[in-house]
Amino acid sequence: MKWGQQAGAFDETFEGSGDVRPHYRTALQILQGFSADEIERRERLQKLSLLNQGITFTVYGEKDGIDRIFPFDFVPRIIPAAEWRRIEAGLVQRITTLGLFLLDIYGEQKCLKDGVLPAELVYSRKEYKRELLGVIPPRKIFTHIVGTDIIRDDAGRYLVLEDNCRCPSGVSYVLENRNLMARVFPELFGPYPVRPIKDYPNLLLDALLHAAPRTAESPAAVVLSPGIHNSAFFEHSFLAREMGTTLVEGRDLVVEDNHVFMRTTRGRQRVDVVYRRIDEDFLDPLVFRRDSLLGVPGLLNAYRQGNVAIANAPGSGVADDKAVYAFMPQLIKYYLGEDARLGQVPTYLGFRREDFTFMREHAAELVIKTTGDSGGYNMLMGPFATREEIDAYVARMRKDPTNYIAQPLVELSTHPTYVDGRFEPRRIDLRPFILYGDTVRVLPGGLTRVALRRGSYVVNSSQGGGSKDTWVLAPRRGG
């Protein structure tokens, strides 16, 4: 059985000499013990299981059906305990800072007055909601659930690529990947002290209920979904079921006297926490988009009055804006007096005139993104684009320079992946999930996304990516 390597990339499994890294030796030995026919049989079983359980996602614009199976690769990504401790500490620091930043810019705005980042940059972000200035959510928590995307460069350094502070998705696949691995390749688990992740739904519910305004009574939480045609509907229904809460759409909720109620067969029931999985622009047609049929009229008034918590809080999206991302090291220093524990990718801002000139002149060498989009959409991969594609993209940039950032192309780390009957290196990233309740908790693992197309840097499922089970190893005794 051959295991290829990608020139110029950091290989998660193999050292530069070609030797297997110590924490992967046993897993690879076990996999090498399977015949090709046995691996094919188990992969077929794996795909059948995904189909039967409805573990799917939606690719918008496709004509061949709504749902697709989320591709899963069975070679697990393994992270040693010492590495995870560094990642976890950096994530706790980062999410703590994001919370303080949001509390500040919707409150006293000290960071703007002190010039930590330009006020006009924040005010120009469409994710900054002026309607909510001075509105502080219950427990002063804006980001109850965060998914932070982490990559590893050619030197093996972990770098934050972006934070997802609005409606981060993917945790259902994390949990289902683990279940699938345990069913299809149970032999791999025996030698490894893999940290469990099954408690995530309970921890999520605890974090949501921690924000409930009613503490003396038994609070109720709901999961607010746009409905079955949303790309992450599988996850919405999965989390509602696992938490034991109700999955609702906007039409199921009603606001009376600035309190939120859910329509049920037993009459109206008070709702204290709305875990919203819809974009905030569609959340309340009385405040944001008037044409929204997905939201709840009056929901923002109930929120302003402190009668309901919304997770994540409306307006929190400004914290994951890609232009604000560039200032995270300064914000960490400003709020916590610490240096950033996790590095990040150097970023050019279209907001700055000199940066924008550089972006235009060097577009063929850069990865250029719009500041508020995700999922790999509206992005230019300069080194792989044609001159016509570059010229067309730069022409769009000129119309609104502040809406763009650029970064050098980072050579993502690679991991052995089973593709078309062979094990080949494919580029990966990692999305850990962080919960902010009575304390900050990081799920030990996360969604390892893999670019299944040969040569691709784009790991998003909407762009042809898949996922792996992520194993965080427990520390050895005394370690």
C-alpha cells in the first residue's frame, strides 16, 4: 500500500524523511493490514450508512437534486495532546477577545476612540448593525457558538484563517463522522486514547440556557431554521433532536407584549432562547429586510427588552468580517494585554489605499476575498486564474474597494486520503467549535475538511470538499 506526499506542503502523517510520525504509526499499520477488497467493502458500507441516515448538504444552483451525501474519508486526522493544548489555549484567548470587542463596539466603543482599529472601517461593515447600538444581550454574551477555521502552513505552524461568529455550521458532521468511524473501522480506536465528543449537544444546550433571561423558571430554547431547502437543514434538525429542543421556522413563533411564544398543539409556549440558524438580515422584517418570510416580526423588540436571548446575537457578524480579522492581534493585546497564541495569515485591506493598489497590481499572486462572504464563494485564487478572470475580478473590486481583502496563498498541510482506490495526499483545514456559556469550552476535535479534488486548495463542501474524523488524543498520565 503506497502513501503519496505533496511536495512543498507540511504532511500531517509523514516526516520530511518519509518516516511515519509516531502518533500515526499504529493507525497506518492497521490500515495496511486490510486488503484492497476489504477497504472497498467498508467504503461502500460507509456510503450506504451516510445515505440511509440522510447525512447530506445542499449545493445551491445544482440541477440534479437538492441533497448530496457529505463525502467522508476514513483515514482519521490525529492531533497529539500537547498540540491540542496550544490550539485550545489560542482559541479560548481569541473567543474571549471577540466577546470583549463586540461588547465594546455596541457599548462604549473604547477601541475605536483609542484608535486600535479605524472607526470608519467598523461603521462601513454591513454586518455592523447600528440599530443595536447600546443593546447588550443577556449575560453580555454575543457569540455563544463559534467555528474558527485553522490551517497549517508549510512549516507546520497552526494559523487562524477566519472566525465564524454568525451561524457556524458543520458540528453535526463532526459527531456523525465519529459514529460512522466507530461502526465501519472500529479496529482503529483500540490503541488510541481518543477524547470523546458525544457530550457536545448537552454542552450546547447548557450554553444556550445559560443566556436565558428567565433564571428562576425552567427556560425553553428552540432552533430556528429557514426550512428544508437550506444547505444545513440536516444539521438544524440533528441538533434540535440531540438537544431535546424544538425545531421551528419563523411562522411557528409569535411575539406578544415583547415576549416570544411558540405555537404548539397545547397552545402557546414561552420561548427564552432562540438558537437562530438564519442570517440576521432575515431575522425580523420589522427591523431588517422587510421582504423576509423567514423571520419573526417583533423578535428584535423582544430582544431589546431583554425578554429573549438570540444565539448568536444579532450584529455579531462584524466580529468575523475579514477586514476586522486583520486587527485581531492588536485587539488581543488591547483587551487582554497578551500576545496572540495563534498566528494568522498576513492580510491586505482594500480599505487602505496603498493596500488596494498592491492588491490590484499583484492580483495574480494573491487570494482575494470579499469581506463578508464564506463557503469559498466570490473568491479569486490568483495563482490559478486566467488573465481574463483576474481582469474581471479587479474590475469588480474597483467598484467597492473596502469590500475586499487579499492574502498570500498558504500551502495548506496535507493528509493521506482514500480517493478512487488509492491513498493520496489532499489539502486539509480544521474547524474547531467553541461554546461560550458559564465558561469557554472547546470541543476536542472539530471538522477536518479535505479538498478531494487533486491540486485543490478549496475544502468547502459546496466546492467539492469532504471531511474526516478528527481525533484529539488524551494526555498520558503525568503528561
